[in-house]
Amino acid sequence: MKKLAVLSIALLMLTTLVFAEVMVEPKVAFKGSGTLTWGIDLDTTANHGFKNEATSNLTVTLVAKSTETKGGAEGDTVFGYIALKDMALVLDTDNNKSLPADMEDKVSSVDLDGDGIIDGTDTDALPDDDVYVFAPDGDTISVPTAFLTAPTVEAYVMLGPAKWFIYAAPDLAISYAAVLEDDADDNFWAEDDESNGIAADGLGDFGAGATGVEIAAGPVTIDALIATAGDWTAAASYGVGLKAALAVGPATIKAGVSYPFTSGILGLGASLGLTAGPATIAAGFDMTTDAGTPMEVAGGVTLALPDVATITANAAFGITNAVETWGLDAEVGATLSAVPNLTFSTLVGLWDITSALEWGIKVDGAYKIAMGDVNHVTPGVTAYVSTENGADLRITLIGKVTAVLIPNTTFVLTYTDKDLTDSTSFAGSDRLLTFATTVAY
């Protein structure tokens, strides 16, 4: 009780003093569910049984995400500007030991509860980054139940038409070509975003301090940048960069160049974005003067037909260096929206076309059979067909029927076979049948 009293007093002081100029509007939200699942491993048929699971969450938001700014008075041309974005004070309890979904990017990348899982994704390294208050959960684990998140900072100095970057550091990296996915992790589909050509190294991605000046004149924006590989605690290593953007009607043209003095490797790239009716066209390239002149060239078209379909076609070409074989990837996909209650999408990919051809086809569909305003039965299927290194066909099938037939309750029947063809390149098949009943608040 003493700890609770101290916590209450501390929160009251924070609410009164720290957020004196921020509106305090408490909001309470409850969420919870109980699930019973019976499953059977169809490979062995001897492994089967029940599993009981529950989730519960109470969130009390005292100060919702808010932003405060301070800049010059009307008519000022020389002034400092700062914005403190997404500050918040939230009390949250979750027996799943997870953060509120909209808080993950505001909490440091650390293991808060000792379970070996990184709980947050924030990496801005502010010295007063976040404050946590822990409450006991059982006998051994503490779960963060109060979050006072430090705001994200944006700061610059306006010098007439020029903006002088103070924080965050501007990015000198040259990355204008959008590379495609590559099936490299043997998980029966492409999810790796593996580059065919160059990496950010040598392209101005210094990863330390940087500043610069941005000048905007009508449709043109120009950034002149300077960066260091480290601060005053390391040997000096500087680089410079120049980036420009031009917006003309439906077209946007971007270009950039960077030069790290230590490596002496010049990086340059450009991109074009164009909207023409229902079509959006994008193209770009990156290259360096490193050995073999590594480069990437990529382009694509998206055709959006309202209430009919969205069709995409993309390709990427890359050269890692003068020794390795150049690579070519291509993907074509479509998402249909013409049939009410039907969701359907497909994607065909060809990767490493010029060497060990890998290909994949993904089909994902579901149809919602409405039974009133809320109740429904929705059968769906997801299928993956893909190869590795030009061989070893693998087919994965996931069938699912979701049914909402009584209030607050969802039934889900799922069949999964990760390897219908029992490919020799994969560690056996994995067939599983589950039936889950979830009652949710």
C-alpha cells in the first residue's frame, strides 16, 4: 500500500506540474479474451490436446499523445523552432507483458520485464528517454505498468529561406532504388528484402552526427549536408552530400550524391515518381564508384482501379561487383475489390532470374458469408508455391474457417501443411489441425 501511495502521489505531481500546459483527459479502456484450442499434429497423430489461453488489459490514459511546438512570431524570418512530439502518460496493465501498440516506438529498445524479449523499438537515445514504473506480477517478473514517454524532438534554425538542421541528424544515405524481396530464409515465401546490388556502406550512411542547410524555392528543395562517422571521441572522418527534389505537376524527381572523404567512394542516385490517372510509376537507381561499380536499378507500376482491383508490377536489377553475376528480380501482383465480401490477392515472383532461378506464387482469399449485422462465417485459404535455387518445389497450404455465430464468441478451424510436397531441402512436413474458441470483451 505504501508503494501504491507513493506511486499515486508521484503521478499526481507529474500530472499537475509536468503537464501543466497539456490537457489531462483521463480515458479508460478494457480488453480481454479467453481461448480454448484443441490441436492435433497430423504427422504423428499421437500428439494432440487442449490449450487454455487468456489475455487481459486495462489502459488508463492520463495524457494522450500530444505535440508542443515553439517557434518565431508572425513575420519573423530568423528564429529557432522546436517540436516535442508524441509525449504521453499512460497507465497500462497487460498479463501478456506487452506494450500498448501505439507506445512501442516510444519505448527504448530494451528488455523491460526480463523475459528475453525486446519490448520497445525506440532508438532516439535521448538522455531522459523514458520513465517506467514497475508493479509486481507473480513472484518473479515485473511488468511495466506506467509509461511516461519522452517526446520525439525536431529542432532547426530558420535563417530566412534556409533551414539549418539541429536535430534529428539529416540522412546522407543514397537509397533511391526499391529492391524486391528475395526468398533466402527458406520460410516458403519471400520476406527478406535482399538487395541484388549495393548496400548503404560507402553511400553516406555514416550513422553518427550530421547537419546541413535546406533551401526551398517554389517546387525545388535542395539540401547541402555534412556528416561525421563519429564525434570528438574518435578520429575525424567527414563526408558531404547534396540532395535535391523537384515537384512538377504529377511528377516528383529526386537526386542525391554523397562523398565520404575517408573511403573516397562516391555514391549517387536518383528517382522519378509519376502519377498518371489511375497509374503510379516509380523508378530509381543507386550506384557507387567502388570496385566493380556496384549499382541497383529498380522500377514499378501500380494501377489502382477503384472498386475493381489494384495491380502492381515491379522489377529490380543489380550488380554487386565486377566478379559476381548480376541479378534480376521481378514481381507481379493483384488485389481484387470488385466482389463484395470477397478478399483476394495474388503475387507472382521471379528472383535471381539470370542465375539459379527461384520463383514463387502466393494466393490469399476469403469470402465472408454474412448472417445478420454481426454474425458471419468466413472460409479462407492461403497457398504458397515456391522453389529454392531453381529446384525443390514446395507447396504450403493454410485453410481457415472463422465463424461468429453467438455474441462475443469466435470459432476458428485451421488446417496447416507447410510442405505438401515433402521437399527434401526442408526439414520434413508440418501438418496441424486446430479448433479454437475465443470469448472476447
